[in-house]
Amino acid sequence: MTIAAARPLHRILGLGFGLAMAFGSTVGVGILRQPGIVAAALGDTHLVVLFWVVGGLYALLGAVALAELAAMIPLAGGFYVYARRAFGDRGGFVIGWSDWINNVAALAIVSIAIASFLGALWAPAAAHNQVTALAVLSAFTGLHWVGLRLGRAVTASICVVVGLMLLMLALGCFLATPAPASTATAPAHSAASLPLMSAAMIAVIVMALRAVLQTFDGWYAPIYVAEESADPARTLPRAIIGGALLVAALYLIINMAFIRVLPLPVLAASQLPAAEAARLFLPRGGAEIVTVISLLTMLSVLNATLICAPRILLGLSRDGLGTQRAAAVSASGTPRFALGLSSVIAALLILTGTFEQIIALAVVLFVCIYISTYAALFVLRRREPDLPRPYRAFGFPYSTAVVLLGSVLFLVAAVSADPRSAII
């Protein structure tokens, strides 16, 4: 049963906002940290560049598949919309609530991370970590409570600042003196130092690929505001695919910048390669600049998640799978009850510290969400071939089969890595 909301969402969002959502939801601290992990696992700069290219291509194939679904069914609710259409209310219920829980847990953990970065810059914040996290969460909730237009402006502003600062970091690396050619052997237990196609080599390759793909998670964010797009048939495919390409290009530039100035052993041993690179052209203040960039990326992710989570709850509730109050939209275009409930649950997770177990569960659940989405494209192509498709996935069925198979393999890896959470 579908419950009609008393007031519709506002269709005022364009391509720029869709790209900002994809960028803001994806680009986080991972790109400042993961290059070191990937370098340590692979042990060869050419392999490092290749794996970031592969990660970008994988995200692009996923974006191509999702773009067809988004343009075909431009409704609020995110992945839930496609799962319900393909697998019915039960499938939609599981996927929708899993996605909402995942987003709410992300609100909690990102708020804590923001408080930690603030604490590194301002000591009083470090002394009251939970209070700071709650204050930041409340402040951004308040911004989105005001209305969609303010939320749109905040999203665009943060993304522009983050993008410019990351490009400045990369530019500084390209202008700095390059690292001398390294004659050091590949790090022990890296892919380059292990027997070709051995079990150990395959294990570290899988670890490196997972680290790369984790940093790409988030390119799909425009689907959550599909119903607020002024021209979804044109805008959504461009925002989803364009966002994936934009992030892939940025990640490749940043990694090439790090490789240029950091010898491979230094890059592989670093837990924060961005700080190591910044110190080379900013001997004083380099670490602080990277902390500021990290803080801004986390604010960007928090902002994007506060847009996504309420719209999942709105979609569920409007279709009778949640509380009817969450389907209400304010005159300013905000699903306020859904926003408030999402923030309150996230605040409780911050206060109780229970989000770590939920995040562990969400890792498994979210891979299932990917699987259901790519499977839904196959199901709907077969079951509803005449449904209008403003955009058709390039390379289907092969391109979609690649990401579906990849998601299944990553689910197996996630279950193997954390069987307790998988059982729960």
C-alpha cells in the first residue's frame, strides 16, 4: 500500500547538485590514508596506479547500471526503490531498512571522526569528544531542517572547498622536488615480492582492491534525491556517471602526486601519506593543512548523509513500510520528521558507543544492497521490457554482470573476514 504524502518534495535540483552529492558522499579521509595501504600491499608503483584505474572503472560500471534504474524509477528512497520494484515489499523492506540503518550508523561514526579532527586543531574539543560530535550533528541537522535550498547551498559550498584543497595538495606535490628513483626492494609480503598467482599474492591483491573500492563508495548518492531532480531523465545518469568519473580522476591525480614525491617504501609505511607529502612543500603547517582537509571531507560526508538518510525513511514510510509521519514534507522541502528521527538515533549511537557493531553489520549488509541493485536491473529488463528507459546501461548484460559478480565475491570476502557479523 502506498501512502500519498500531503506535500510533494521540491523538484529544484540540477546536475550541479547531483555531482556535488556524488563527490561529497564519496571523497572522505580514505583517499588521504588508503594510498599507503595499497602501496604496501602491492609493492610496485605501476601496480598502484593500475589498481586505482581499475577501481575507477569498476565504479563506472556500477554507475552505468545504476543510472538506468535511477532514470527509469526517479523516486525517493534510494536502493529500496529498485529492490521493491524487482523483489516486492519484503525485498524492499530488508534493503530499505538496512540502508537506513547503515546511513544512521555512518552519521554517528562520521560525527565522532569530525570531533577527533576538531580536537587535533582545538584542544577543548578533544576533551569533550561526544559533546563536540553531538554539537556538529545538531548544527548540520539544523541547516537541513531550514530547507532544501539552504541544504543545496551548503552542499555545493563544502564540495567546492574540499575539491580545491585536494587539488592544491596535488599541485604542491607536482611542483615539489620529485623523489629520487628508488632502488629498494618491494616491501615484504607485498604482491610484487610474492610468487606469481600464489595464494598469498592473491590474498594481498584482494586486500588492495578492497581498500581501493572502499574509497569509491558513495558515488551513487544522487539516487537519494531523484525525486527532487528538476529533470531526472537527463540529470540522474549524468550526475551518477559524471560523479564516478570525477572522483576517479581526482583519486588518480592524488595518487600520482603522492608517488611523485614519496619513495615507495615511505609511501607504503605511512598511515597518512597526505601528511608526509604535504611536509615536503610545507615544512611548517603541512600536517595541520591535511587535518583541515580531513575535517572538511568528513563534514562533506556528514552533510551528504543527512540528505540521504531521511529520504530513505520517507520512501519506506510513504509505501507503508514505516511510520506515516516520516512521509511528511515541510513547506521548505525537507522531510523533517525523518530528518529528526535519523539524527536522534545517530545521537543515541554516539552516546552509547554502539555504532561500531552496527558498522560491522552494515559492511555485510551494504554489499547485499549492491547485489540486490544489480540483480534488480536483470529482473526488470526481463519482467518489464517495455518500461520507459531514458538511459540504458552501456554494455548490458556484460557490464552489469561484472559488478554483480564482483559484489558477490566481496560479500564472500566480508563474510570470511567477519563471520560473527555475517551470522548476526
